[in-house]
Amino acid sequence: MTKMVVRPHRKRLELILMVLIGMAWGILLSALTKRDRWQYHGDQLKEESSPFPSSHRNTPSPTTTTTYPPPDILASRLFNETRVLCMVMTSPKNHQSRAIHIQRTWGKRCNKVIFMSSKADKELGSVVLNVREGYSNSWPKTRVSLEYVYKHYFDKYDWFLKADDDTYVIMENLRALLHAYSPKTQVFFGDKFRTHVKEGYTSAGSAYVLSKMTLHQLIKLGFSNSSICTNRNYGYEDVEIGRCLKAVGVVAGDSRDEQGLNRFIPFSPLNWYPLLNYTPLNATTDCCSNTAISFHFNNALEFYMLDYIIYKLRILGINKDQDHLPTKKIILSTKSSWSTFHTTKIELKMVSEENTTKPKAKTKPKPIL
């Protein structure tokens, strides 16, 4: 009888104990879940407030869209106001070793980038030209390329950049330079060399950029007249384009910075080759401007290295942002328009709009008594 009484009592105790153990496990799991959630959000807050980039790759949510440029920075404004078409000269052997890496790095920051080649490439979307490749044939290839750009894109863009497939361009700095000038001005920018052409010519490798007006003059007045711009099927592009631009009355603008340092650099940042530079070397230890625009003789690896250093690397306590634009400038020259051309020598004066004043009236000298 005693055994029968003890057995139900033991079962009740076991049931109560199991309930208590279950409740304890539930409370413990709930506490652990809350702590993990708090720690996750805390890590997120720490990561967002930290000046250092995360060392792990974040997987974006399906609703997140990444666009370039970001909508809240000065570069976005320049991207929309100063429209630049990038024309990259390449060849079939360099499509995968060079050109494709431009498309994946600095080419994304052009308003439009096109690749000029003698062979089609679906990935690049290359424009196929009926020309021979090679440096000695670079002039006819460039000439045909500029004619193509004028025919298909002249009305859509303000400035036209020509670069080689081993050139790296910092588009934000280029737009900052161009923003000070009207695209209807006869001007082009690049790095001057001192040989072959009296006034110097721009290095083709470190890129050069033509205003809308300059491209118009070049096509309508230069390429249509073989006595002004040669139509030979050979020749070196940078020398010939320098002669041609001079003949149609376009001169090179000064692209150097306030310290006289060059922005279009005809060598890679890993090398220093200033011997052919048109402008004298600066007395400082700096080789290049802090607002450099382009570098030449880069390989594919250097494209990605420069992209990382310029756009991703951050240094604690150092602000590298440039939050102001250069002052608008006016080029005063002899009369010229989209439909007229004067062969008289053009004198250019660079003046700030805000500093432009009316000439003072001449006063008669006082008579000597």
C-alpha cells in the first residue's frame, strides 16, 4: 500500500522537475539570443563609426543598389555638369590584357567610354576601324577615331578625352580642371613635350582632352584640308595632332596646378621620366601635382592598385577631400565661332570672371607750370 502511494508522488515530482528544467533552458536560450543580437548591432555601430574600412566583404541586401557616383558628393555634380566621353585606343592583342581592366576601373567614371580597335570584342563593345595597328600608324587611326566620335557623339558630350590602353585617368580631377572653362572655347589640355612642334605638343600616352569647339574646328577645318592636317596613312599621332591643332588656331591650355606641377603625367607613378617634359622641373621634391589627372605606362595590376589607393584607402586623421572648384575662367581671343575661322595669330589671356573689370578711361597729363 505504501509503495502505491509513493509511486504517484514520485511521478508528480519528476513532472515538476522536467517543467522547471524546460523553463530554465528557455530563459537561458532567450538571454543568449538577446545578447547575440545586441552584439551584432553593436558591431554594426562600431563598424559604421570606425574610420577604418572593414576587412571582410559585406554582402549587400537584394534591395540595395550601388551607383556611381554617390548622389551626395561634389563629384556627382561634376559628373552631370561636365560631360566627358573617353576614347581609348587599343588593339586586339591588348583587349584582355589592358582594355578590359580600364573598363573595370577608371573607365566606369567616364560619362561614356568607347574602345577603338581593328577587331570586334563583345565584352568591350569595341568600335571596329579599318586601320592598321602599330605606333607608326597611330595618326591615321586617331584621325578616323575622332571622325567617328564627331559623327556619333558630338551633340551628347562637352569634352572628348583621348587615352591609350596603358593610361590611368582620375576623372574627378579632370572634370575639376575642365569645369573652369566653357566647352565652346578653342582649347585643349594635356602634357606638353618640347620637340617637333615649336609651341610643343601633348603627349598622347598621358592623354589629352579636346573641348567641343576644338573637336568641331579640327574636323571641319583641319581634316577637310590636307594642307592643314595631313591625310597620310602613317605618322605619329601626338606630333601630327599638335601640328594640326596649331594650324586651325587652337593652342594648349596650361594644365599645371598652382605650384607649377604637372597634372598629366607621361609615366607611371612607379617611375620618374621627366626628361622630355615641356615644362621645367619644379625645385621641390614633388614630381607631380596633388591633383594629378593621368599617368602613362601602367599595366593591368597598376590599374587596380591605383583604384585602391585613390578611392578606397583611408588614412586616420588626414582629410584628402577637395571640397571646392577652381574659379571660372574666360579665354579672350580673336573673333571665332562655330562657322568662322581666322588665320591670324590668336592671343590668349586667362582671366577670372570675378576679376574682369572695365578698362579705365585715359586721363590727360597735367601741364607742367
